Amino acid sequence: MPGVTQQTRRLMLLDTASLYFRAYFGVPESVKAPDGTPVNAVRGLLEFITRLVQDHQPDDLVACMDADWRPQWRVDLIPSYKAHRVAEEIAEGADEEEIPDTLSPQVPIIEDVLDALGIARIGVEGYEADDVIGTLTDRAAGPVDIVTGDRDLYQLVDDKRGIRVLYPLKGVGSLQLTDEAVLREKYAVDGAGYVDLALLRGDPSDGLPGVPGIGEKTAAKLLAQYGDLAGIMAAVDDPASRLTPSQRKRLDESRPYIAVAPKVVRVATDVPVPASDLALPREPRDPAALDELAAQWGLGGSLQRLVSTLQD
């Protein structure tokens, strides 16, 4: 935007896989290219981005990608990290004829379209999209909107820096604007405290065991009482603390997990993100390639609406 200084530019970071996954299940698979290939995730994501740009008017926008959705350095610390997803992929592979994968083939199309549009697309080998988001957020000089269906990124919420999470409740037309007030109301913690809450509670979807017997409410109560994870563990070692015998025993037995879990749960902020032009493009970077993609994959109005929105 003309006249926008570097200090006041609003950055929007997309957890791209989270969004195209939602698009895939939110748009009927009957939405297909001329050759019959499903493009529901492609068109759904384009509609998402159009709506996000219209409603929130970012100056800079990055589609953050999973170059490695299960980094070895996290698995080395907690072997169960996302292990069930590997098992699911193997099982799906065995039943490939019964349950065809119609999402994965759409990802390269999404990448080609984003590149032709000129929307910055960043993934870094050995890191998840969350880590790219964490690093770009850490570097940002102005406010940041993080668009994700992954609650792990609540840890980045920071009112003082204008960092919030836009969490899709239904499509992207209904977003929960998550700031510190929302976190305190829902979880009784702020952004910085969310890592401790998440690792104590655990997350079956990520293969994080948590501390047995300590769910979300108990974790929040312990954090309110003792301040942070270090305070809770100090209470374990303090016979005079008000931990119940059961809590003390379970936390003590979970020391090996608690020692490594923060590094696994906390998003990285030191990813070697390549220098890129993050500015929201006003015109397609490669109009000819975009026209070819639109024709080949039948992207029609979904792509036209996004191009028009970028030009506004």
C-alpha cells in the first residue's frame, strides 16, 4: 500500500496445509478440473485467501509450507511425535484402491498457482510450517495475523506486539480472533504460558503423551498456582507444596518427558528462512503461467476473484 512504512506493515502468515486441508473437506470433491481431477482444495484455498485479504487487508502475506511435517530433531526427543500419522499413511497405502488420495495431487497445483500469482511461499528443509511462522513472527516489525487451525500457534499470541491468531471455526468466513483475552478466558493462560499448558495436557493428534492424569483444567490450575512449568516442578520437589500425592507422583515420573517436551512443543524462531519479497502482489507475477493453470485445472471464478481482490 502506498505510504505504508515498514514499521506499520501488517503481515499475514498462512499455515497453508492447515487451510488447504480444511478447504479439501469443506468444498465438495465434485469440484473438478476439465480432465476430471478433483481441485476442491485448490479452489477452496483460493477462496480462503480472497476472503482473508478482503477482510483483513494485509500488506505482506506468506504461504508457509511444511518442508518436513515430522522433523527428525523432534522425533529424536519424543519418538511418538506424529508417529500415528505415519502408521495411518502406511495403512492408507495398503488400501489405496479402496480410498484414493485426492488431496496430495492438488498440493503441487496449489504451489504452482501461488508462485504464478507472486504470493510468497516459504518452506525450509527440516522444519514445519509452524517453525517458519514462528521465525517470521519473531522477526516482524509490525502486527502479525497468523491464520491456522492449529492451536499450537496460540503460543505466539502477544498483545503488546499485535500478534494474534485467526482460527477458522467454519471456513474462513467465521474466524476466532484469538488474542490474550481469549486465551485467558478459554485456557487461563497467555500466549507465553500456552506451551506449558499444551505439554502438560498432551495432544494425541501430535503424539504428545502429556502427563498422565493432568488434563487441560488441571494444567491451567497448576500454572495459575505455580506460575510456569519450572514452578510446578519446583513444587514437586517441595514437600510443603499443595500438590496432591497423585499429582506429585505423576509429575515426578514424567520428568524425562517434561525435560524434552518444551523444545518439541515450542515453535522454532531461528529457522534459516530465505530472503523473500513478502509484499502482497497487486498483479500476477507470471500472467501467462497463471492463464495456463486456470485453463488446465478449471480454476474459473475462484482464481478470478483472488486476482481482482489483489488489484483492488
